Amino acid sequence: MPIPSTVISRGVGVTCGHHVLIIDEIALELSNADPKHRHLTRRGCDICGLEGADYEGNHSVTTKGNELTLKMITPTGIGSRVYMLDESGTKYKQFQLLNQEFTFDVDVSSMPCGSNGALYFSKMDPDGGISRFPTNTAGAAYGTGYCDAQCQHDLRFINGEGNFNNAYGSCCTEMDIWEASSMATAYTTHACLTDGQQRCLAEADCGSTNTTRYSGWCDMDGCDFNPFRLGNKAFYGRGKEFDIDTTRQFSVVTQFVTDDNTGTGELVEIRRLYKQDDRVVGNPKSTWPFLNGTDSITDAMCNASKIHFDDSVYPHNQLALLGQQMVGGMTLAMSVWVDYGANMTWLDSWWTGDDTALPGVLRGRCPNPGGDPETVFAESPNAAVKFMNIRSGDFGSTY
């Protein structure tokens, strides 16, 4: 699936790249490539092959010019996840984020409560794992090597080996630029102790149980900036009464500020801007007194919000750790999904049983109960997210 991206530098000018989007390998048909055993067995295959995909016909993934559309309901299932390849077509494009801004246009007008159109960066191997794991001969061109800060287990292959029983997780640092519907939005940091992608098995490393969630390799909860949660209930929503009207297209700008204003410095702040109808709209300042009017993610903001929202303890110097993993670049992923575990209440509503009068409990105006996948499918059969005009560059150059 072709799509362009643009890099803007005050010293070099505008550089346009033409890229291919590749769907995650989990969406590809699996075959047994062993000439002696051509059929799959219950245990999978000893020598596995990945077939091509009908992006539009089977997965409802389409591009038109600089626009990507991901539909929620597809002929073969629910949702999809795609990555951007570099111009070679064999490696994931590596976005350099430190001391830069990343911008895209988005349309979430058909995305209801309980849905999530996500755009984020993951510290995946640029080649999809080929060089580290010789048994993986498919690589980035076939969407292999996925990892995230949730140490995802439901991957068919990790480290070039089968994972058909979901025994392993695939962990790496993740930066959620955009998790949103038309009702709520957040951007969130998720640093990991791993250097790049690593496979986990033990619960203590994967953080896969309630007792090990906060002792694993990755900061699964992360530190989020959700305008509604931080007290700005009239900032983002459906209609002209909101600062950002989600019934219409708008631009999202994210800036990664370093301590010395260079691409090699320590990450100290992540800023957010919006643009709609030629209006540049700053990220809203928190109305909670203990956050001192903050309008960006910093270690101080994360620590204070964790304490006063009664969240998990914020690990020390997480922004610096995140920034270290940004060195050399990160892989862009875009997806659309529903939440079978928590109905997306962590994004657009509140956790069942929590006191909604307490600071930080309300994430959005969606009801609880609500947002369950079956309701999303029944009430919004045409739900889809559109990402457009992907660009990056020096501060102030992309909007």
C-alpha cells in the first residue's frame, strides 16, 4: 500500500519520500513451507511461510494519495495494524524524533466510544528481526518483529520462532503519539528497560499478571496527557462548542524537546499542538492545582499526576530512558481496535468501581457501562480512522 511522507528541515528544505505500508504478519495467511509436510498441524509448522494479503478485500485497509483509511469491521475480522517501510521496501522507516516534531492530519469523526484509532512509535528492529534471528527470512517486508510496552503475547512469531501458544511476549519501548476516538484522546509515554526488542517468558519480566505488572521490563501504564482527565472537559469532542471539533479533520503536532536542543540530547519534555481551520490550538493547561497549569509531559508532571491520581508509582527518569531508545529512530505503527478487556474505559470513561469525584478518575464523557465491542460493531458498523499528510521536521516547520 503506497503512501508518501515528508521531512522538513530549515537547513535542507523539503524531502518527500514514497513509502509502502505493510500489514502485520498476524494478518497474513500462514502455510507450511516444509516440502515433506505441506499442511498445517495443530502445533503450527516447523518451516512456516507467510503469504501475501488482499489489503482492501480482506482487511479494509486502503490508501488514496497521502491518506490511509483503516476500517474497524473487515471481511476477515476486526481492526488492523500497519507499519511504514523505508524506500528500500525491506526495512521499516526509522523516524528521528529527538529535537523534532511529528505531524499528521486525522479524521476520527466515525469513531465512537469504545474505539481507538492509534498512531504510535515502537522500537522494533528496522529489518523486522532478520539479522538477529536467521530463522526469520521474512522480515519487515512481511510485517514481522512487532513489539510494544505491553509485551504483546498474541503474536505468531517472536525472535524467529513460533509462538502459537502465546507463551512469550515481545517487549520494547513505545511512544503513543495518538490514541483516540471522536470522544477522547491521549498521548502516552511507555519506556522499557530493554534495549530494543526483547522476548520475555517469565511473568516477572513480562509483567503479565496483576502482581508483576509494575515489576516487569516495561512501564505498561505509562504517563498520559488526556485533556479531559487533566480537567479540560470542553477541549475535545463532537461539535463546534469544543476547541477541537472531532466531527471534522484536524492536525496533530507532537514535539520532542531535549535538554540541549539537539538530536542527541536528553529528552525532557513532550509538547502537543493542534491545528483546525487554520487555527493553531495549544495543548490545554491542566486545571488541577497540583499540576501547576502544565500543558505538556515532563517527569515532574508525570510524578505529580501519578501521586494525586493515585496511580502506580512513576519510575524515575522515564523520559530520559524513552529518549535513549529514540536514538537511531523508531518504527511507525498505525492501527484501529476495540478493547475486549476493559471496553476502552481507561481512555474515554472511568474504571468500574472508582469514585468519579476524585481527581483523574474521569477520562472522558463516555458512559460506564458502555464501549463494549459488540455495541461498537452494532451501533457504528462503518467506524474507521483516517491518517493523512504524515510529516516530520524542525520545530514549527510542519504546520
